[in-house]
Amino acid sequence: MKKLFTPIFLIISQLSFGQISILNSDMPRQNDTMRFSLAISGITALQAAKTGADTTWDFSNLVANSQDVEKFYAPSTTPYVIQFGLLNAATYGIKDNALNNLASLGGAAGITIENIYGFYKNTASASVLVGRGATVSNIPLGLNLNPRDTVFKFPLNYGDIDTTYYAGSTSIAGLGGIAQQGRRVNVVDGWGVIKTPYGQFNCIRIKTTITGVDSIQLSTFKIPIPNNKTIYTWYAKGQHYPIMEITQTIGVGAGLTIKYKDIYRSEVYSNAARFIASKTTASQFDTINLTSQSTGTPKSYEWTITPSTFRFVGGTNNTTRNPRVMFDQSGSYSVKLKVIYEGGQDDSLRTNYINVVTTGLNNFENNKPEISIYPNPATEVLNIESNMSLAKSKILVTDLLGKEIENINYKLTSLNSLQINTNNLSKGIYLVNIVNENNTSSTHKIVIN
């Protein structure tokens, strides 16, 4: 009996050691911070296709392309403390990119969607996405899901299959809103060992299929955008964060994202700060756009330009991601960008990068006009700046149907700038038409909150 018992005991021990069960205690906690790396695909597609019992997934050859730190915020420390701290009692919120497609579409229509968070409530039985917070045109809104999105049911065991449906919407009267709806299907399709540059872990693997539609409401019409993706997630005991996550997005914004838990790797931040200028040779008083092309998701930006004979315009400053700059004197200007991440930083200096030549006012006024309007959305005052003289320009404000709005008060603050008092305008979207003394016109969409 002893000879038979020993091998059987060893087999049972190996199975119990390899085939794990994931509980709520293995999920993130409020105020946790987890460093992760993003990698460029290599052998990942072949490895990700593996399923079943006692599987080995080997991603140890992945090379980090960028890094960041995921923070699990207390709802009270976010802009959505009322919606998800007091009313929904979420466990934590994390910044996410779930509404990026809507943000891009909204930006093109003059509606900003930013500061996007997902809020989760964890219990012993489930991890549930209760909703999302988004600042829409400077107003913090809560998109509450009802039914809610059950991300995981606990315990997670090999062979589990769960389906959940979710839907929610939020809006601003007279401006528009956003909505999400969809279906999530989870299949725990494998267990075994995962190897990454971070280490080797006993794990289970979950395949998640999301079929959904995100929508943005613009004035009187609604635009739906498909949100379809497949997510492969590997969890290990006590890690509070996926060891590995591969997301395959289908349709709009299609692509592959490879994300894994990691340690600090200084080489990732080398050459992370990158930028370009809209032009490097310009005339005095031209407006130049500086655009950050930095890798990953910087937490903050800091621009330094020398010499100091320049100014930020269009409502931008030295901490704006993509500022607009006007140069007051001729000469060569050096530009430096410093980017700070949750887990590191980098800077990039381009010496004598922009060359500015002197031009007379007459020549200056024959150039193509460039207009900056800010803040947009506006509440009380709208500023207009131009590289052309605005002293003799005609300013016309209309609704979207072209009807002129009367009794608009504005005043010149300099030769090239003026202010419009918007207190008499109702909330909504308007058009500003500017015709200069050379009869060159331009039309700009503005939002009044």
C-alpha cells in the first residue's frame, strides 16, 4: 500500500499546487499602486492561443517599450466623489481609456471628454464595474451602469463561464451626452504556469469577450461607435493585479496591447520625451504648435524655451501637453520638453530648433490668418487671438442654423486680441465668423456652458 499511496499523493499535491482559485483577496485594494510595462508583440500571439489544463505560457522574452504605474484611487480623491464615493460607494477608481473613441469624436465636434475613470465595487462574491466618471466640457459627470458590469465572479476556477449585460448613460442639457451598453463573456479557459520578465507564477487564464456600443449625443443626433474586444488575463495568488493582460481591439481603434506587471526598468524611460513643432522656420508673430510625441502616458509636461522673448497663446502655458507659442523677436530658439510619469521621467532638448526672422507689419498682415479661441467651452468670457490685426475685423456670432445673435459685446485688448462677453448667451453650440480688413474670413465652433 505504501508504494501505491506515495505516487497518488504526489499527483494530488501537484494538481492542488498548480490549479489555483482566484478570490476577492487576490484583487486590487484601494490606494494600491502597481507598476506595469507595455511591450511590442513578438511571439505573444502564438503563446496567447494556448488553452487548457497544465499549460505553460512563456512570455519571458518580451521587451518593455514603456512603463507606467496603475493607481487605485479612493473615490473621495477623484472629481467624482459624489457620484461614486457617496452614492455608489465604489471600492476604488482607476483611470482608463474606455471612452477614448468618444473623446476623439467629441473633440472634433467641440465637446471635450477627459479625466476618465472606471469605478469598481469589490465584494467576496464579485468585482463589479458600477460606472464611469468623465469630465464632459469641464463638467464632471457620472455614467452609472444599470445593469452593472460584473467583471468577475468569485471564486474564479478553471472551467467557469459567466455572462453579464450592462448599460448606462449621462448627459448635459442642451449640449449632449455619452452612453455605453454591451455584453461581457468570461471563460476561465486555462491554468498552469506563466513566465514573464517579472517572474514565473502559477496562474489561471481568463478569456473575456466584450461586444458593446459606445454612443455620443451631439445636439439632436446620436453617433454609435462599436466597442468590441477580446482580453486574455492571467491571475496569480496574492498579486492584486494581473500578471499579464493582452487586449485585442476590433474595429474602431483596432490594435493589440500587451501589458504585464513589472519592476522599474530605467532603460524604458530613455528617449521617452519626444516632440515636434508645426514649423521650425517662422516669421515674427507667427503662431507655432508644439506637439508632444512622448511614449506612454505622462503624468505632466514641462516646456522650457530660450531665449524668453516668446509667449504662450491660445490659453496654453508651459505645462500644456501641446502648447501654442508666438515669438516676439527674431533669432534662434531652443526648446526642451520634460515629461514626468508615475514611475519615472525623461527630457529632450533641441538646440536652436526654431528660427524666427523679422517681418514688417504690412508683410505680417498679408500672411495667412491664424486664430486662437479660448477657453472653449466658455462661461463668461471668450478670448480671440490672431497673428493678424483684429482692429478692423468684423465679428459675427450665429447659432448652428446661421441666425445672427444680436447684442454681442466685445472689446479689443490689443492689436491682435479681443474679448467677447458671453454672459448673455444661452448654453449651447455657436459659430464665430471673423472677417478681417482684407475680407479673409474664418469660422469657428464654440461651446457655451
